[in-house]
Amino acid sequence: MHPHPANTEAHFTGSAVVRDVIIGMSDGLTVPFALAAGLAGVVTSSFLVLVAGLAEIVAGSIAMGLGGYLAARSDQEHYHAELAREEREIQAVPELETQEVREVLAGYGLRDEPLENAVGAITADHRRWLDFMMRNELNLEPPDPRRARNSAATIGFSYIAGGILPLAPYAFKVPVMTALLWSAVLTLVALLVFGAVKGRFAGVSMAKAALQTALVGSLAASAAYFLARLVNGLV
Amino acid sequence: MHPHPANTEAHFTGSAVVRDVIIGMSDGLTVPFALAAGLAGVVTSSFLVLVAGLAEIVAGSIAMGLGGYLAARSDQEHYHAELAREEREIQAVPELETQEVREVLAGYGLRDEPLENAVGAITADHRRWLDFMMRNELNLEPPDPRRARNSAATIGFSYIAGGILPLAPYAFKVPVMTALLWSAVLTLVALLVFGAVKGRFAGVSMAKAALQTALVGSLAASAAYFLARLVNGLV
């Protein structure tokens, strides 16, 4: 509840990791499952479904993990570029930047002398002036420098963890439709549990989040299954 | 440059759409390409690669599009839940919430009378008081209510647009390795162009962003190709 920098940081890092696990595992549980379901509709070899699913997990975890790394790096570069620009503007056109502080504070209801006193206090210190402009004009918080690497690893491994489960049944020597059935049951249970946990972290209804998450997975898998059968039937 | 609500909104919506296109197209250009490359290493039928790729595009676009929808909806619910909580706290423990406004402003360098006057001005109006706490204590901006639906559509269609290109060569009656070669060339060019555009929007070096994006795609495809061959060789 206190705007103390250390607390904000801890809170930010915690929720960023949870967010990364959710990003990786959402797609990891859904896409390899749906792809495998789609292929199971057109091939008779469980082994081929397994190979395709594993290729997808590798491709997806690298694309999402490295994508997360580059996105976080790009956020950092964006923040520092904006910070440098704002710093130059404070040096070059201090009256204009002072006026912007005044407008923000006027928006919060300050008028006349209290307004001028507050503007004076904030613009008296360059570091605070910058921080105030970054938060209140540009809505940017200082990014965590370790975030890029952690984000990549968390998203990538969550994708792999999510993707292995739906593929496991295809590794057994059973008919491909039996494997599909087991894959669907396992994934549905996993999506319900994962959705509930996700809802809890987001502070929304767990039951609703569980059903929504399971629905997305089922829709994706059904669409992939019917499209694969349709395309296959066309030839 | 002005913190006027209408401007902030327009800026926010614009960059949110760009962000969604980038999210969808990054993965759309990378994952179906990499999956197809992986399968091309172990099957001789271009058609099977095409079916698997299309199944992946359908699954991926639904998972990412609906995932984006639910994430945006969850952001909105989170914002409104926090807003309601903050509102209850202002009613229940106004002294505590006034003290929090004081701490934020003290962090910006206000002291003594100017500080008390500013605290008085902000806490005189409940709406402003709430807005100030949301931005400066919780770092939350009001979400755009149309965002969830737009986000879903933008991410989903960008994924499809990105994924169709790498698969196109497999639709021709050519040997699977010829299709793979064409797919790699087309995708590499597309990733370089897309990376450069992405870099431009993020305000970072276009050449660097182009090379990074192409590298992620190449790594994902190579890993999928070698894993598929490895697993296939084991049986």
C-alpha cells in the first residue's frame, strides 16, 4: 500500500514473473494440444503427431522466449530513449516543461499559490522533475534491468512445461484416436486448473477463469481438427 | 506532449494496435515456419506439412487472439476491482489515504505548507483523489473498454497473415526440400522487413531489430528441424 520504491519493485517483479508463466503456459497448453488434435484427424501414426508436436514446442518456446527477451529489451531501450529526450527538453526548454508539470498538477485540482508552490518544489530537483514527468506525462515506470533475461527463460520453460502434457499420450503405442482422447482429457483438466490459478492471480472469479481458459483450448483444438480434415478431404 | 486525456487516449490506442500487430505477426511468421521446417526434415509429403502448418495457424491464431481478448478483459476487471477497493478505502479510512497522497507528493519534493495545500486540493475532489492514487500509487491507467475485442481481432489476424507466407511454398507440387528452401528464403526476407518496421515503431535501431528478428526465426526453425530429425532417428 505504500509507494515506497523497494515495495513497488518487489510487487512489480513478482507479478511480472506470474504474468510470464501465464503467457508461456497459456499457449503451451493450447497450441501443441490443438496442433496434435488437428493432425490426429488426418494421420494414423501417433509417432508423426508426437514429432510434429515436439517440433512445435521447440519452435514455440524459442519464438515466445526470445520474443519476450527482445520485447523486454525494447521496453528498456524505449524507457531510456524517452528519459534522455525528456532530460534534453528540461535543459533546452525548461519553461515548456515547467508548464507541463503545471498542467498535470492543475489536472489534479491544484490552483493559484498552492499550484505554483508545488510546481516550484518539483522543478527544483532535476531527478524528481524527470521522475514526475515520466510517470505522470508518459506513464512510464523504470524497468527492471534483469527482466529481459528472466522473462525469456520463464516464458520459454512455461511453454515447454505446458506443451509436454498434451503430447505425452502420443508417445504410447496406442491408436492415434485413443491418444487424442487421453490428450483431450488431460489437457482439459490442466486448462481448468491453470485457468483457476490464473484467475486467482488476476483477482477475478476462479470458476469463470477456469471455464474461459478451457473454452479457448477446446475451440482452438476443434478448429484445428476440422480444418485439417477439411483440407485433407479437398485433395 | 500534453497530458490532455483525449491525446493520451489516442496515443495509447495507436500504440496498442501496433503492439498487437507485432505480437501476432512475430509468432505468426516464426512458429508455423519453424514447425513446417521441422516436419520437412522427416516427411516426404509437402501436403502433410501444409496441413500441419494450417492446423498450427488456426490453433495459434485462436489461442493468441482469444488469449489477448481474455488478457485485456482481465486488465479491465483488475482496474475496476482496484478502483472500487481504493474508493472504499477513501470512504473508510480517509486519514490513511490522505497520508498516502502526502507521501507520494513528499516523494516529489514538496514540504510543509505547499505540501499541505497540494494534499488539500487533491483530496477535496473524490474523483481526482482516486485518479491520483490510481496513477501514482498503483501505476494504473484507465483501460480502453473497446480494447479487448480489438486486441483479439488484431492479434489473431496478424498471426494468420504472418503464418500464411511461410506455408505457401508447400502448396505447390514440388519436392518437400524445394518447398523448405523457398519457405526459408521468403520468411527470412519477411522477418528482416518486419523486424525493421518493428524497430522503427519501438524507436530503436532498424538494422539491429531486423537482424534480431531474423535470428529468432532462424534459431526456432533450426531447432525444430534438428529436434524432429533427432526424434525420428531414435525410432
